[in-house]
Amino acid sequence: MTDEQGIGRRAVLCGAGIVGAATLAGCGGDGEKSTEELRGKEIAKTADIPVGGGKIYGGDKVVVTQPTQGAFKAFTAVCTHQGCTVGSVTDGLIKCDCHGSEFAIADGSVRRGPADKPLKEYPVQVKGGGIVVG
């Protein structure tokens, strides 16, 4: 045997295991906030949400909509297809730019796939001019 054997099989396998674990750790969770994390938080002002439309709040990963005058809804901004953050709210739809899924602003239901599950809805209350989760 020589002193120049190179990297052994054990070292390669250990290295592969570490890389795999790090990759999986980076994929953990879907990015969606829980109702408890948001409870009591004012996530939007009523004046900022157009009737028949909505607004995305990326920091909280929430979409706030107003399907009809004075009726406010809040949904996760995380698409149920592959976890992308939705990109826009137009024409009565919450749209994901990653793969084209579309969701209804009234109830988060799927209007166009590839997503096959609705967006999670958060309970909201209007307090003063603010929209609060809870």
C-alpha cells in the first residue's frame, strides 16, 4: 500500500450524507405561517385592498382580498402546488407565476392547476381601519 490512496469510500459516504442532510434541512416546512403566528397581527389596512382584488404581503406570506365591498379574506401566499409565493391578484384570481395555478379571491379554491388543493384561509377581523388575523 502507498500513502497516496486518495479519498476512501467511508469519507465519500460521510460527505454525501452531510450534503443530503443539509439539502433536506433547507427544504423543511412549506413557508406557510400558522394562524397562531399571525393571531392578533394587523396585516393590512382596509383602504389598501381593492374591491374585487387583493394585495400580497410577502413578509407574512399572506394574501388579503376583498371579493365584495366590506368582505375581507386572508389566505396563505404559498401556492399549494410546489410552495412558490403567489405573484399577483388580478381579475378576481390569486395567481402563481411559477406554474400558472390560479385561486379564487373569495374562498382560495383552485380555479386552474396544476395546484389541486385550495389556499389555506386565515380568520380575519376588521378593527378600525385594519385587518387583523384572529
